Amino acid sequence: MLEPGTIRTVAGDVHLADLMATGGVALVHEHLSCDLSIGFGPEYVLDDAELVANELQAAHAAGVRLMVDVGNSGHLRDPLFLREVASRGGMTVMASAGHYREGFFPDVVASQSVEELTAEIVREIEHGIGQTTVRAGAIAEIGMSGETATPAEKKAFAASAAAQAQTGVPLMTHTAQGVGWRAQIEMLSDGGADLNRVVIGHMDCLDDHEAHVGVIESGAWLGFDRVNSLRYQSDEVRAKRLADLIDAGHGGRVVLSTDTAMVTRLSTRGGAGYMAVLTEFVPLLRQHGVSEEWIKRISVDNAWEFLGGVRA
């Protein structure tokens, strides 16, 4: 099990304090390597190393220092590709283990037991993904396709919870635009996961203050991780909801990211890129009266605390 303050990257284990000293931002829910074309179309393919490395360089220049690639078996993520683009882009990158959601599961989710699936997730964290030596540093993004989990999704959540309990790594989920969050928390808690190491994802797609507070009060972290993904929600609504959470005393349990998985969202292809949290969202928070102290907490400190398991 990783000790508090240590994170596992595609280049090896790193002390959190060394990265925090850079003063930069950590993004906990991103895609650098993925192929979701079978479900969403050809724009959901990120496999051009030069393109992605250039995007990482731009994000680093803007102040981003770490990204968690939450792709897993369902995203067809390539661990060696992640190691290459991290090196070329000058970015600290964490890879993920686990299985995505119904419609994207490999055959082993149906054929193997929870115990077998758990063992494979743990192996990817402790030894390497597939036949590589690239080790996963997170379990993500573990998802549901609707408000209730299918039998296969329940199995994937059970294995992920058990593996998280064994390894202590952070775990990030995928909700269907925020719905089903209660079921996810229940499955993870029942499976033995430490909710303080869990982000319930895509909750910023849901314009529902009570749901946001419910996630936080469960002991999990709240993922406002689709910043600048305007097809699901306006950033204006996201900023207002986050300002409300801060006013209600809940801002210390929110993490930000962009969930960039489409080529068209990259900065060189007309989008805001991985730096959207800093360039697009932080200015909106200021417009909503969020103080500089809270902006730093929300955009910098919270993610480091979550990823390292220690107060930033």
C-alpha cells in the first residue's frame, strides 16, 4: 500500500511535497490516451503522441503540473503511450486501472469472479498494466450507464472497491451526468473502499445543490470534473453551484478537471484544452465573488490533498 503523501506515476513513485512545491495544478479526471470511437465516434480518439505531448506542454506552461489519465480497459488506454507523452510533454501523469461501464467492458468482467477482477486491478497497480512495467496509480473511471448499476457494473464496482481497500490508491467514478451517485457511494462503501479516497465524478453536470452536498456529507469528494464541457452544462452554472458550496462551507471537498477526451476540445484544434480550469473557469469564479484564498484551495490544494491522502 502506498504511504500517505506518495503518488504512483507512469515514471515511478513521487513524493507529493516535491510536486506541491511547484505551486501548480493537478487535474484528477483527464484522458490523454483513449479510443472510444466504437461508442461515440472518431473524434473520441487520442492516439497522436506529438499532438498530445504538445497539449501537455501548453498545459504545463499555463500552470498544470499533474494529470490523472482515468482511462482503463474500456477506453483502450495505452500505458506506454502515456509514459511517452508524459516525458515529451514535461507533465507528471498517473495511469489508471479498472473497468469503465456497461457497453465498454472486456469479456473478463462477465467471465471472471470479483476476486479475480480484484487481483488483476491490484496487479496493475503493484506490478504493471498488461505486459508493461507502467504501473497504475489510481482506479478510474469506474462507471454506471444510468441511475442503477447493471449486474456487470456491480461486479466492477465490487472489484474496484476491494482493490482500493488493498492498495490505498485514489478512485474516481463516472456517473451518467450526475445520476446514480447514491448507488455508487453505497456500492463502494459496502465493498470496503475508503470514501475519503473517492471522487464521485461528473457531478457538475447536475444542477442540484442538495445532491452535491449529499456526496460531500457521505465522506467522498465531489467531482466538478467536466469544466468547459459545455454540451452537458454551462460553466456559468458550474461556477454558481461551486460558489454556493463554498458559501455553505463545503468548498474543501471539491476537485476540478476537464474530462477532455475529444480531439476537438484540444487547444490546437479550437478548444480550450487541458488548461480550461485555469483559463476559463477560474475567471468565472472571480465573477461570482469567490476569494483568491478559495480559488487557490479549489484549483490547487484540494486535488493535491485528495491524491496524496494528506492535507495540502
